Amino acid sequence: MKRTIRDNINPEYSLHDMTVIAFDVTDNNIIMRTQSGMVETIAPYGQPDGFIEFNNVQWNFSFVYLLGVTGNVGTFTGEKMFLKDFIERYKQFGFSIMDETYGYNMTKYSGYLLSNRQHCECIIEIYHEGDMFFVTNE
């Protein structure tokens, strides 16, 4: 297994168009599993299998936003919840990542959530004081 610490400016891997299918929590660490690995951002743009690991997640500052009906501008309804509550509530889901944003101690994914035949726009914010790793089976 190869462990790569995420670079905030030029990450070695991308999760764009990947589908998150599970979060495994151990204390303050999260392993985020995708259906089909991740994509290398450097040619030849391989797609290795693997997962993403977040260390020392700060649960009180990590949130999920579910934004009702998708695809249109204007008013909307939605729900904001703690990431931990989302993980406990949504056992089977698919979260398709359309955009990823990396900053100091913060990782943010936006995309679409499908669960129990319900589809909505979704934003996941993970505040972590430890490193974020791309872990590949290379």
C-alpha cells in the first residue's frame, strides 16, 4: 500500500466523478471508501484502487448539507447535520463527487447523494487536524 499525504494545491489524486459508498470510523479517524478508487492527476492518469484516510477529525466542525431538489437555481429546502450523524443515519448510499476543495485542515466535497431512492445535492465538510492520506494498492 502506498500512502500519499494530500497536497492542498496540487493533489496527486482526484476524486472527481468517484462515488463514495462508505465511511469507516475509528475514534477520530475516518476511512472514506469509493466504488472505484481514485484518479491520478499526472499522466498517464491511472485509476488505482484504494481509499482516503482522514486523521484527527474534529467532529464538532464537520458537517453535511442536504439540499433538496437538485439542478436549479433559486430557493431550496435542506438540512444541515453533523458528519457523525450523517454516517450513523446513512448506512447504504452513493455520493457522487462533482467537486473537491482542499484547504488548511479542511476537505470539502460537493455532489449528489442517492439513498433510499431519494436524490439530492450534497456537500460534505470534513475538518481534520491530522493529515489526509490517499491510500492506494500500488
